Amino acid sequence: MFDNSFVPATTAMIFVGAMILVLLFDVIILGRRPHVPSNRETGTALGLYVGLAIAFGIYVWVVGGHQLGGEFFAGWLTEYSLSVDNLFIFIIIMANLKVPRMYQQYALLVGIVIALILRAIFIMLGAQAIEAWSWVFYIFGAFLIYTAVGLARENLGDDEEEEEGESRIIRIARKTLPFTDSWDHGKKMSVVQNGKRVFTPMLLVILALGMTDLLFALDSIPAIFGLTQDPFLVLMANIFALMGLRQLYFLIGNLLQKLVYLGIGLAVLLAFIGIKLIFHAMHVNELPFINGGEPMLWAPEIPIWLSLTMIIGILAVTTVASLIKSSRDTRKREREVLELDDVHPTGFYGQSDDPTDSQDQARR
């Protein structure tokens, strides 16, 4: 899998193995006791993971050169942004299934492990496909542009399609398997009730999170392959993006609602990477029915510094615009509440709602 990486396969396996050990420590040691993590706990862990990602990026920059270093940072930021978007769906799933907050940490840990496994499989398949068929870049690019258009329409409209999709998954699972609605069994996946084996809501949560991770992997893997074709960097970027996701969920879960333009920003980002992929496909074209099977060398190759600048710029503009919009909406709601409070004592038409006041005015 790492034969075409900038480091020997042994070195790549050591890095991946070390990250797996960190993940196991997170799952077995930190996540073994169901509890609501404190801000200090989540902030420390999140800072550690972000610091490790930055340190790894510097290592790549020094050992592999600024090109590969830029590719890693661009891929990591993109995957991290897409992972933050996942948190919106995670919040919806947790709310719909009424998951007690003390068990949300465990559910997220299992969901993240599933996501890592699924993404590793997709990365391996994607790397093999790219190596064998250069025209796969056309498919990846077109798929990202299609996804970007759908994401933009979804965020510019008022439809609840995504939330309803998650509800359908949950409804199908409930109809297929016997479930209990009680959370008295904690982290157990199934229990025996009245002599029958039934499944707990925890299994339902994990199935929903796993399916969500699978769907998001279909977007994120082509996106990062548009920024780097090194499978080692692709895998490490995904690991670093997912490993801090649980801490981010608890640390800024409430603040996520303020990122109202995140979906639109991600749509622009995916469209940009999709166009970049198509340009690259044109530059290495081998399809006989396109330009006679000859590469289109006139097609521009977007450099990694421009990609990294675009990614940072899109995320910065999206975040600032979202916070400004959320702040204005909050002030507007506060003014509306104050205005209603002001008119309440005298009624909506400048008259008192108290009938005795009306009689006093009539006597005058």
C-alpha cells in the first residue's frame, strides 16, 4: 500500500502503528469509563492531536520537501473540515436517539474506529485504482463537483433531506431487528429480556454513525486524492482528522450551530478540488476518445501552494461570515424579545389588556 510513498514502507508502517497505539490508548484508557469529559480533558486531548498533526506535517516538509509538506497540510485541513461537518450529523443522531451524554463518548469512539477502518479500505482501493487507471481522476473530479452542487443546494434551501435520510436508516434498523428503548443497559449491544435476545439503542447509534462515516468517506477520499496521491499522506491525514473528532464534539458541540455557512464553504472547497482533479486528468489523459488519447498539456496544473491558500481562505471566510451572521441573528432575536416585552403591558394596539384600565379610561 505504501510502495509509492516518499518514505520506505517500514517507516510508514511505524508511523501508522504508532497512531494506532495512540488510538487504542484513547479508546481503552480514556474512553473505558462512561462519563461526560470536562473542558480541560477535551481541550488537552484535542491540543495534543492537533500538535501531533502539525509536527508530522513539519516532518514531511523537512524530509519530503515543501511540495509534500504542503500536500499533507492541505489534505489534513480538508479532511478536518469535512469531519467537522460530520459532527452536525452526529449531533442529530444523538438527539434523535436520546443518547445519555455519559454514553455519547463511547458511541463516538466506536464510530471513529469504524470510520478509520472504512477509510483505510477506501484509500487502499483508491490508490490501486489511480495507479492502474489515470482516467479515474475524471470520475473523482466529476463526483466531487456533483457532490458540491448537491451540498450547495441543500444548504441554500430549507429542506431536511439529510436529517430525514438518517431517520430512514434508523427506522429500517428498528423494523428489521428487535430493539429496546431503554438505556439502562449502558454500553451493551444486546441483552436478554423475557427469554428473547433484543438489541439496545447503543447498537442502533453505532450502526447510524458507521453508515454516516461510510457515506462521508465517499466524498472525503476523492477530495484528498485531489490534493496528494501519496497513500501514506492520505491515510495519516485521515487519521489525524478523525482522532480529534470526539474531543471536538464535546468541546465545541454547541458552537457548531453557529457555523451556518460551513456547508456552503465546503461546497466551494469540493468544487475547487473537483476542478483541480479534472485539470490533472486532462494533463495525464490516456482515454482514446478524448483528444485522441493524448495528454492535454495546455490544461493548467494547480500548484499545491494555491490549493493550500484556497483551502485556508475558504475556511477563514466561511468561519468569519458564519460568526457574523450568527451574532446578527442573536441580536435580532434579542431585540424582538425586548420589543414584545415593551408592548406587552399596554397591549398590541396601545391599549391595556387589563379590563379595569379600559373602564378607567372610559370614565375620563
